[in-house]
Amino acid sequence: MRRLFWLGLGITVGGLVVRRLTAAAQRLTPAGIAESLTGSLSQVAEAIGDFAGDVRTAMGEREKELRAGVGLDGQLGAKPEDFTA
């Protein structure tokens, strides 16, 4: 019974090791490296797009504040507390 247990354990561990090594070898092939690089570049592009959207939003809010402060929004004599959030 003991030998059967160790045989089963050895087969299981061997199968897991082979699967891990196969996956690691696939990542090191040119196709695997290209796939990894493509995924990384798409994540960077998405992060840059999100950042640009945040900058545009903040820029628009600040422009409204500045226009209200100098009276270019049609309300002469606006007070700073009128346009702060």
C-alpha cells in the first residue's frame, strides 16, 4: 500500500513539473515573448489613455474656474467661493 501511495504521489508531482516546464518553455519562445510584449504594451497604452482623460477633465474644470475668476463667463464680479467645489 505504501508503494502505491508513493507511486501515485510521484506521478502527480511529475505531471505538475512537466506542465510548469512546458509553460515556461512556451513563454521563452519568440511567439510567447511577442504575446507577453503585446499584452504589456496594451496595458501601457490603456494607462496613458486614462491619464490623458483625467488631465482633460481637470483642465476643463480649471478653465471654468479661471473664466469665472476673470469674469469671462458672463457674470461680472464673481466671488471665489461662487466657483469652488
